[in-house]
Amino acid sequence: MGLQKKDDINNLLECWKKATDNVLIQDEGRMAEFWNKRSVNYANNIEKDNRKKRTDEILEFLKESGFNPEGSRVLDIGCGPGTLSLPLSKLGAEVTALDISSGMLNRLKDAVKEESLPIDIIECSWWTADIDLLGFRNEYDLVIASMTPAIRDIEDFDTMMACSKNLCYYSNFLRRDEDRAYREIRSSILGEKSENTMNGIIYPFMYLYLSGYSPSLRISHSKWKEELTWKEAADQAIEFIGRGRDFDNETKKRIMDYYKNASPDGIYRSESDVYTGMMVWKVNGR
């Protein structure tokens, strides 16, 4: 690799790190707690038809990329309630599903029990996972990281790739407009600037490109709708906007009051304009 390309990659990684320092919950305990709280409503937040359509698009994309699930070994990092683990298992794949959230995994376990699927479920943080101790290194035909905070930096991304002997699949936001409540809370209550975009697909794609890989890329657009009780929405906002900060009681009360007043029937409804990117590449495809 030439000196210029090394400089390009190093500059990209420095930019990637700075971009993620302020937009992620960094503590594993807080991350698990955040997703445990969301697990009850998570699978119902996005309309079922849209969710099924999205899953079908991913499976078709994998098929176009040469992946055949029958008899293949799959690792699903940040699997959540099994959005991809379940259909891949039904198609004949040997799936290992990993997530930091016991709440999400409990939903997956219920589905696995109900449908008698042989999915290996592991509660673990990808940030500190020892892939050699787990026996993951170079063991899977496909490694998935779909819309998950488990991949927060280059170390997590490289560890993901190290588990595959053939294909990797990664997806993240290209752009997601922040909910109006978050914008108003940041501005009027916290005195902060609003964060209008999320662009988690950009850095991994550029890293692969600069490193000589040839990822296949798809960009999609959708509307994400959520319905939560005003208290659930307020608790979620406090946890997510706080990102590890401990708001004082007065600030928490102002956020709670905002959601209560914005939910005349007790339900807070939101809609986000979302653009996402998904890519597949061969780990030995440089």
C-alpha cells in the first residue's frame, strides 16, 4: 500500500472517530439498558408491512451477491429480536445470533421456541467480544451487522470482517432527520444544536473502497413511524439524547412535561424520513 493511500485511510479513520465520539452511548451497561427498555416495543414501532418488505429486500440483495443460506454458517451481530436471524434460519442457515440486550434476545428466544429453530443465541457485547475465545475467527460464510450500534468504530468493523471467510453484510443510516421533539428539546431545554443527519454508512464504505475492496451498495428510502406512550417516549429521549449524561431532575421533568403536552391522548407519534445504505463484499475480494 502506497504512502498516499495510507494517509487517506488514516485521515478517514480519524474523521470517523471524531464523528462518532459524540453520537453514541459509549458505556456497555447503558447501551444494554437502553435496548432492554426498547425491546418491548421495538418490533412494533416500524409498520409490519414495511419491516417485511425491508427484510425481503435484504435477502434478495444477499442472493444477488451469491449467498445461498442452505447449509451456510451465519453470524448476526446485534441481532435484536431476530429480524434477519429468523428468516435466514428458516431458509436453512446455521445462525449464531449475538446481542448485548437480554430484552431483545428474550424476544428472539420466544420466536425460536415457538418455531423450533436451531439458532445459537449469545448475549455479548461486540465492543469487548473475544472472537478467538468464542471460536468466531474465520468461521462464517456470512457475517451480518444490520443497523446496529455494535459497530461503532474501525476496531469493531475489522473484528466483524475477521469472523468471515467469504461475505460480510453491513447497513446503516445515510440520513435520518431527527424527530421534531428531539430538535425542540435540544434547542429550548438543553440549548444545544440539533443533529439533523446520521451518516453511519459513509465511513465503512469509504474504508472498504480505500482498502481495495469492491462492495456492492444499495440505497433505500422509507418513512419510519413510531407510537409510544408519552412516558416511554420521554424515557427514551432522556436516555438517547443524554448519551451517558445524568440529567438533573428539573431537566428530566421538563422533558417529561414536553412529551405529556405533545400527547393529548397519551400516545406520542413520530415519523422520520429515512435513507439507509446496505452493502455486501467479499473479505478476500480485494
